Amino acid sequence: MNIKEIDNQYVLPTYARADVEFVSGKNATLFDSEGKKYIDFTSGIGVVSVGHANERVAKALCEQVASLTHTSNLYYIAPQALAAQKVVEASGYDMQCFFGNSGAEANEGAIKIARKHGERDGEIKRYKIITLNHSFHGRTITTVKATGQESMHNYFGPFPDGFVYAEDIDEIESLLDDHTAGVMIELIQGEGGVEPQNKEKVQQVAKLLKEREIPLIVDEVQTGAYRIGEFTASQAYEIEPEIITLAKGVGGGVPVGIVMTTLKHVLQAGDHGSTFGGNYLSSHAVCEVVDILNEKKQSGDLEITSLMFNQALEKFYEAYQDTFTQKVGIGMMCGLRVKDGDTLTNIINLARQNGVMVLKAGRNTLRFLPPLTITKEEIDEGFSALNSAMSQL
């Protein structure tokens, strides 16, 4: 049997897989099992932030796995402590970290911190978490319920209580009450259609929550690790959340989730944990990825790359005004609104056939999440392939 047949027989069909198997890659370039070349404008849905087969990350992982991969969080783990230091210092916030394995786990940890914080002094039980419509916070039972998309709630109930959805950022204030434990938002909704929040409105909400001593949780699973130019989108929005969650790009391809918080004394020993979270392998990956991205930020390379990509995307957008209705996003988290869903599906399929990988997001959006290390040559080649795909619509 070939891989497709083995997959169909032994793997649960939870993904509508495209008929391609990738076997190798270099930076923003991928090769499939037939030897065909592709330009990757997805970076594994925002994960491979420093590119495929990054030599520094590969060397760091090989060296680490040759000595220790895992002991447990019952003991000190040097790369975990160093990873926490690097992440906190890059963020500029006075926080501490908890390490898990995914964005959903990070968001679960954030919710637990907010709810335990709400129990302080034995007063009114604070348990409600306000999120936004069109949000996406994960696939566990709790984070599915935290997700403000009704279609995600089918089949899996009953769900944990206490989640309330605001239509938009303006409605949050009217939903606050004595039982509110926290407000969780994405500053740019990814799965919801690459939808940035208004900066001034976010700042107003952040100020209001501080006055009421309600933690602001910012889900930066997709926006974190310099995706929009700063290490966190929270820095770019000039706010100081009590809790930030990271995953995806911060591990460069190794599974990791991180909760950062100013609420350093809420969780005590035994309140939360993870068998694999922050082990030698994943935390070593974080250290190397953050070092690489810090260097690229400080040298100006990140800004140059973002400018090059957005200029190419703007030119592409302007060339097909009959198909695209709006360019959205910030930095290297971009999208083009497409006139209808069928056209969006056709573009993605034709793009893949022509050798470039792009993504779908809510609200009929063609989503772009390229590696932050993508070269001008890869950008040019990718948009050339996209132009070929558009000519076949």
C-alpha cells in the first residue's frame, strides 16, 4: 500500500487532506514525493516561522536529543528556564511562563489562571470568560466552547459553563459583571478571517479591565513570535495584558504552547501541569527560534521581508480587483477577501497545482502566513505561481 492508502485505513478522517505528500523543504520551499517544487506561503499554518529545515534549529535539536530529550517537570530543566527568560525578555513584560504542547493547552492554562484569580478572598465566584464572535481558541472541549463560532459547537456538548460571546470589541463593556473572570481576545483573528481589532478600541477595553481588576487574556497563538512585526501583537497594540498565550511560530515546528502572565502567584504547585510541556527538546527549540528572530528583528531583516511580501501582495491584489474585495491583516499575517467561497476554494486548489501553498480562513479569506525568513526570490516565485493559478480560474 502507498501512504495515501495506509492513511485512509489507519488514520481517523478528521482532515480533508489535499492529495500531496511533502518529503523535504528548505526555508519557504517544499518538495513533494514526486519531486515537484512548491513555494510555501503557509509555514504549516504559521508554525515554521524560521523556515523549513532551518540549519540552526536542526543542529540545536540534534545536539539536544543526543544528550537528553525528557526527564519531567519534577526536576529543573535548564533550557526551559532559558526559554522562559528569552520569551519574557523579548515580550518586554514582567511575566512568568508555563509550558505546554499546543495553543489549545496554552489557552486552557490561561482560563485556569483567570478563574483561580477570580476566586480570591473567597468573594463572589468569578468564572465567566468573555470572548468574541468569529474567534478561535482551540479544539479541546473548553477551548471549543471559548471559540465564538457556533458551527464549532456541534456534537460535542455538554460544554463547560461560563463562556459569553461579544459581537465585537464594542460590546465587551456591556457584558462585564461581578462574575467576569477574564476577557480573551485575538488582536488579529486568524481562523476568523485575518481580522485585526481596532487599536484604540482595544486600548480602551484594556484600560477598563485594569480599572475593574479583570484580567485581559490575549491569544497570540498565531500573532506571536514576530508574526506582525513585534514579538507580540500586544506590544504593537501598546497594551499590557495580564495573560498572553503563545504557540505555533515560537517553536519553529516543534510542538509547544506557552502561557505568560503577570499573575505570578495565582497557580501553586499541583494546580496545573504537563508531562511533556517544556521538556529539553521543545524548550531548546524555543531558545533557538527566539534567538534567530531577535537577530532578524534587530538587524532590520524582518521589516524588510515584511515590506517585500506586502508590496508583492498589494500588486497581486490590485491586479485582480474582480476577484478580491479587500486586503486585510498586519505584517506577515495577511489575507485577501474573495468574492465567494467557491472561488476561494478554486484559487487554493489551482495555486497548489501551480506550485504555491496558500490557506483558507473564515469570511471567504485567502490567508497568507509565510515563513518570516522567506527570501525575495521565493516571494517572486510564489506570486508568479499565483498569477498562473488566477489565469486558470
